[in-house]
Amino acid sequence: MKKAVLVVVIFLTFVQTQAQEQEAYKQDAITWVEIKLKSQYEFIYEQVAALIPDHNLPAFKAEMDKELNLFNERLAKEYMQVFTHDEIKEILKFYNTEVGKKVIEKSLLLDEASVEAGQELSLKLQALLGKYAE
């Protein structure tokens, strides 16, 4: 009987530990998503907030934050399909370095430049297609 109780205790301890590790993994993935998308969220809020009367802003912000949290959780699950917990921890360490902070700080600017460059490339490729397609 003592052995059975001991086995159950060990099993339950293992299950609890696994659940805690999985939750930590999920929280780290969510943190990564939040770090990556923070400047984009701020940009979106600034653009949309200009369209909302001041008295509605607190309620809007609360609902927007709720939706963004759900979005972050969804993306975190996707990240967890691609990256191990150890890899995510290493990525978070990078984002806490000076270079990592600069990457985050400049990401929105670089994204905008990438979109602009992509549009220019698309026009050039369309011209090439017109030139060489028969």
C-alpha cells in the first residue's frame, strides 16, 4: 500500500511540474510576442485613438487590450510549435541586450521601409513580366 501511495505522489508531482513548466514556456512565448509587437500595437492605438472621443478611450483601450492579449496567446502557441522553451529563453535574453532593444525599437521603421521597398520591387517585376511575357 505504501508503494502505491508513493507512486501516486511521485506521479502527481511529475504532472504538476510538467504543467508548471508548460505554463512558464507559454508565458515566455507570450512575452516574446509582446516584445516583438509592442511598437506596432502602440502605433495602431495612436492611429485609432484619434478617431474615438476622449470619453470612450478608456473603454476602447480596455477592450483593445483584451483582444491583443488573446491575439498574443494565439501567436505564442504558434511560436511554441517552432521554438523550444530554451530557444525562446535565448531569444528573450537577446532582446534584453542593447542590440536586442535597438532591434525592437527600430522594427516598426524597418517594417515600413520593407513594405515600401517591396512595393517598388513589385512594380519593377511587373514591368519585367510585361517585357518578357509573350
